[in-house]
Amino acid sequence: MGKLENHTVEFKQSWHDEYLKTIAAFANTEGGIMYIGCDDRGVVIGLEKSETKKLLEDLPNKIRSKLGITPFVQEEIRNGKSLLNIKVLCSSFPVSCDGKFYIRVGSTTQELSGLELSSFLLEKTGDSWDELPTSVRIDQLEEVLDTESIEKFKVLARQRLPLIEQDTTRIILQKLNLITKDGRLTRACILLFGKNPQRYFISAYSKAGRFKNNTIILDTVEVKGNLFQQLDGILEAIKKNINVMFDTSVRELSLEGVARREIWDYPLDALREAAINALVHRDYLDTSSSIEVRIYDDELILSNPGKLMPPLTIEQLKEKHSGRQRNPLIATVFYYANFIESWGSGTLKMINLCKEQNLPEPEFAEQKEGLGQFTVVFHKDIFNEEELRKRGLNERQIKAVKYVKEKGKITNREYQEISKISERTATRDLFDLVIKKIFVQVGSTGKGTNYILKTP
């Protein structure tokens, strides 16, 4: 056979009941096939006919009685040798083996525990964390909920819920499915509109920090309150720690009259989109982490607990996409509030807004260990090394860009000296940098010619 084991394939020389864990793991992940009668490289060793016959009779019943699932067990003949394959479909419900739950990670079978188990069970049972009820009952609305936030939502939701301002708070919450049938407030309700959600969910807050480097912190802010308040607080903390210029060539008409257009280090709408995504999609099961914004001289990093919801991948974030919602009630309320334009458009909006401001595309990354973490990195410098490599610059040209960033300009002679190259090669490299709109040539010929960075 000559295959390698992976998350959907396992090879065993003979059957042992401990392999029921792997069968359960297949069912809990994406399904899979276990081959009995192969070595760990997939080479067929074969089974005795009597053993094959006994397993064909025993295994379906054993798996059904122990795991509650029905596999497909059949004999195969390869190169004249008998082997058994056990095909397991992905289960729509959680499958346990001796009271424990397992999943496949790569070619290994791993037991789930703690937060990972809680997250898995929620996912498999079809419930989401934000739909679950709290101990707060409907007659405690005035005591627990923030009236100002609810009134703000009414204004924001006018376009998509035209008659909302005529409804009472109780009716609004019921229409948004934020109250359970037995009259208790959901977790989403507390997070969205609560006066003090951290009383119930201690880690459901955000942090923003201004860093000189990884060890020197210049400013730090904890942003608490409900999700609407946190969104405002995150953006205020960011604006406090990034720079703004005024474009004097463009004037915009506002209610107050003509105003100069503000240009921030990063487009505020892109940062707002990233903050909304973090608040809506974070995994609130993770009580050890919060949403974090780390602001450095040349980049801004926004991260939230939680992996992407499968089958969504990092690559798909750069195109129109759809996917399952980790917190569907929270996502729906943010949609009605006009904070989400349409499903799957947020990351595209971030990319396009950065391009419009002549900045590099934001980077999306995912840490998959445990409950995971999702990160967006915004780069302020369009001439950072990674971006230069993407534009096809060679090592000499990258060195020249760094030189100009430090010195302000470079000549052909200086370029020759720092890279130890001929005048002809230097001229070709510099011309290429001008064509790629990295450098601007100042002066026409001779010693008076300098090259400077092209400004956005």
C-alpha cells in the first residue's frame, strides 16, 4: 500500500480493543479508515483467514455497543493477502470511549480535556457558547442591563430593523433570541448589553498597549464593559497611541463645515473592522486570555482567543468567503447594528482599505494549539523587508532601501560601495527600483543624481 498515516488513516498489524479510542477519534473529527493487517508504513502483512472471519463478525457489534456508532467493516485482498478496513464516518454527535473523548490531530489520537473538551462538546451538540443561559432572569433587566447601550443599538439598527424604536427592551431582546424560553438572559445578552459583563465573565475584556519593544511598555489600557463599550474603548486606545496627519489637498464637507481629511498611521475603518471581528469571533470559553492590541513603532497587532471555525482557512480570508459563526447571537446583533456589512467581507475590507492608503496588506495568522488564537498584523512601513521581498527586490536592493531609510538618500557611487558591485549593475538595480516605484530619482545625470524613497 505504501501510504503514510495521517488524520484520516491509521495502520495496525492486528486488532486490540485499545484501538477503539482511534475509531472514536475518527468519528469525532473528519472520519477515517483503519487498516488491520498492515505495518505502520502501510505495507500489507496480512491476516489469517480465521482471524479475518472472526473480526468481520465481532468488530461491528463491539464498536456499536462500545461507541454507539456503526462502522463499515470489510475484507480486502491485496497481493494475495487478507486485510481488514474499518471505515468510520464523521459523527454529528460526540462519541466517547469509556467515558472519554478523543480527536485526531495529524496522525495521532489525543484525549480532550478542560476547555478543549467543553468547546468540542458545544460544537458537536450544535449549541454555541453565547446561546447558553445565565442565572439572570428577565425580571432583573433594569438591574443588569445598560440602558444607554440598548438605546444606542436602537439608533444603529434603524436601517435593518426599521420599527425597532417602537419596541420595549424586553421585546427587542426576545426578537434577538437573547432571552431563553424559561425567561433567563443568554450569555450573549449580558456581553452585548450588560452594565458589568466582567462580573459574570471575568476574562471578557480587552487590553491595548503601546510598546517600544517587547520589554518596554510605554502605555497600557484595560478596556472593560459590554461589547459596544469595548469597541469604542479599543478604538480610543488605538487613536491615543498612533499618529495622524491632515491632508491639506483634500477637504471634506461635514455638518460643521469644510474639514481637512485625517490620515492616520493605519486606516481607522480597517482597525475598527479588526476589533469587531475580534469581539464577535473570539472564543469566550478561553478564560485565560483576552483580546489584545499591541502597538509598536512600525506595526499594530490585534489578537483574540480562538481558532478559525472550520472549514475556513487563512487563505480564504483574502477572498469572499462564508463560514460558521462561533457566536451567532453576537454576530447577528452586530449585523443589525450595521457593524458587519455582510458575512465574510470584513477581512477583504481590511485589505482594500490598507491598499487604498498605500500600506501593505494586513497579515492574518492562526495559532492552533489548544483553543488557539487568531491574529491580524497591520504594517505601517510600506518598505518593510517582507513587503520588499514580495515586490521582487534582491538582497542588494533591500540593503539600499535600508540605507536610504537611515541616510535619506543614496547615489550610484554609494550603492556600488555598500554592495561591492560594478557601476553597470548599480545603474540597472537603481533603475529597477525607480520602475517599481520604490525610489524617486532626483537630478538627471552625473554626481548630482540622488535616489530617495517614494512617498505614499
